[in-house]
Amino acid sequence: MCGGARKGGRPEETISGIMTDGRLAGSGELFVPLVGDRFDGHDYVEQAVASGAKAIMWQRGKEIPASLAHLPFLLVKDTLEGLQALAAAYRNELMARVVGITGSNGKTTTKDMTAALLATQYRVLKTEGNLNNHIGLPLTILKMDEETEVAVLEMGMSGFGEIELLTKIAQPDVAIITNIGEAHMLQLGSRSGIAKAKLEITAGLGDDGMLLFNGDEPLLHEGLKAMNLPEGITLRTFGLDRGNEWSAADIALAPDGSTFNARYKDENTGMEKLHISTPGRHNISNALAAIAAARIFGVKPENIARGFQGLQLTGMRIEPSKAYNGATILNDAYNANPTAVRAAIDLVSGLGGFGRRWIVLGDMLDLGPEEASLHQEIGEYITKGKAEAVVTFGPLSAILSEAAAKKLSEAAEAGYVRHFEDKNELAAWVREQLHPEDLVLVKGSRGMQMEQVVQALEKG
């Protein structure tokens, strides 16, 4: 299954799982020592055995410790490739169906939503946290047992070829593309390049597979026209535009969630006043993708409503909380790119009933040569009426702040468009200015760790 050969050990021995961290063994796993630029897992094999590993995948050419020669070894050319081959072979042995999800934004939210809806009728396994790469996805597949009926797998990437690798391992029955943003512009060069990379997910679809994609994104339509997909693959669209097969009507936004009616081909589906626990029109689009996938798998409308009621989302994705004085915080600090930031600004703009609406932003990273102009465009996007205060952190966000000050001249003159070089100073200043009736959105790329601002505002 992994393209290797067994050496030593007894043929009747069995293993109970896969591990790649020698410190985290339980009892009876196969240890797969991965090799990186700054580490070599083979150096920790004795620690893994002491922790409970029962067998070892081993790269040919490396010396096996004499003290462990009695154990079964699987000799492979490359341990990472061996792990991936093992996962692909194991996936072929299972009866489970697979939903694969990719996109510039909303992958994790859509994964959580899709799994929650499917779990009302099926035994479901989903990607934990963000184990969505060339290591995490194989490990997730290898966690499936024979009773798993549907696996919901998130697929991330930073360059061309990565989604193709993941989808060929996972072989999804249904593939979802949430949207196309500007994330990974540095590696992929343009939004067209990003669309092309995301569409690689179709490479793992079988002849009777289905692609659900965001019909609001012209680049996906254009990219699909240029592809030669097998005739058996079905294309379905979702999105906020009523021209999509799955769309939404009667949308109502609030800080603690959103309510909408689901429509299929602009017809009543019986799914009225669905409530999701995360705010924003963009999250309604993610919910529509999950609804479409669930209906494809035969989930009943009443179970879809129940699934949303029990939804647990991965943290820091527009997560509502309270500041020390009762002000409302929207913690969206997990990551940021221009598309996601504009969506967050639109959310704040559409929420009424608050004193001041604060937008607290950190730098958007990995945007390539256009990073300065993209930050400037976000600043210019925050026009009068969308927010009463804009506070930024990071060298690129200084450009954003300067552009926002021109659009929000009154707020800037009052001192409520400010840039900080120190995150702690930013948090302390906002904390002093914050009123109980205010709303604060906090967002930034993962490397900016803007959740520290949220934590400072929450402390009593």
C-alpha cells in the first residue's frame, strides 16, 4: 500500500494507527518519521518506540538502530510519499464517500457547516483544525474507520500542483470551491492563477463526480470553460446572486449570526429562516455550499435546520465575544486577504444599533508585489457610513490607514483613524476609548496574531 517492503517483525502483528510525532504515541501505532529542512524524524525513532510505536516506516539508505532491529520496518524511498500512498490506498478500500473543499476564503467554515449537516444522518469524519495540507490530509484519511460514511476534507495550498496532489489522494465524490480571493498572490501571480490552482480539485473527481462552485465568481466560469472535464462530471453553482442554482433570500444580519431562506433554482425549498451562528453575507454563501452538498447526499430539510442549530465553528472566524465593558467584539483574527477583509467591512457596515463601529486591522501578508496597492484599496474601501473608527497595526497597514483617513475625514480629525507600530499600545488605546454600546471587528493575517488585541479587550 505504501510502495515499500517489510523488514523484520512477525507477519501476524497489527498496528492501531499512524503517528508522525514520536512524543505522541499511544499504543501500537506505525511511526512515520518525516524529514524537513530543519528536522529529521528518523532521529526520534527510539523515543517513538518508547512511547508505544509498534512498527516503523523507514527511508531506505538510513541506518536502522541495532536496538530496534527486532521491530517490523517498512522500507520506502521517501517517508512522506509513503504516507501519502498509504492514505490513497486506504481511501480506496473504504466505502466512505468524500467531500473535498477548497477556496481562498471560507474553507474551514464550509467544512464545519458541511460536516454538521451531514452528521444529522451519517457517521462523519472531518478535517481537524487546519490539517489540510500534504501531511494533514493523509493523516485525516488514515483516521477513518470502516464505519465512517462520509469524510469532509479541507484542502489548502500555496502553489500550483498542491491541490492536485491532495485531491488525487482523497478522490472526492463531491468537490466544493468556496471562492477566489487574493491569498497566495505572491506564489500564483494573479487571481486567474489562483482560480486555476483551485480548479485542480477536479483532478480527483471520478467520472460521476460533482463540482459545487461559487457561481458569483466569473474566474471560475472562465477557468472551467478552458478545462476538458470528463462528460460524467456534474457542475452545480451556489452563491448570493439569484442566478445560481442555490441562492438565498430574505437575508437578515446580526452580530451573533445570520438568517436567510434557502432557494434552489429560485424556488422555495422548505428551508425558511435558517439561522447560522456566524455573521456576514459571505458566510451565507458558505452555508449555501454546505446545504447543496447535504441535499446531494439526501439530508432532509428539517435535518439541515437542526444541523445549523448544533454547529460548532473553528475559532477566530468572526467569533462574537464581549469586551470587558460589554462592548461587542467580532474576532476574525485567524487570517486575512483583501476579499475576506472587504467582506468583513461589509458586515460591519450592515450592522446597526451600535454606538461606534470599530475596524481594527493588521497587515495582510503574502500578497506579492501588489501588497502596497492592495492595502491602499482596502483603506479606500472604508468609506463614510461603513465605520466610525479605523485602527491599524503593521507596516503595510500604515498605507491602509492613510487611505482610510482621506475617506473618513471627520473621524480622522477626531483622532479615530490611527495607526500603531506597537500592538500592545493599540490594544490599550482602543480599550480606553471603547464604550459599552460599541462594536469592534478585529482582523489580520495569521502572522500578525491580532487575537492578542481581542484578548486584551476581553480582560476585566
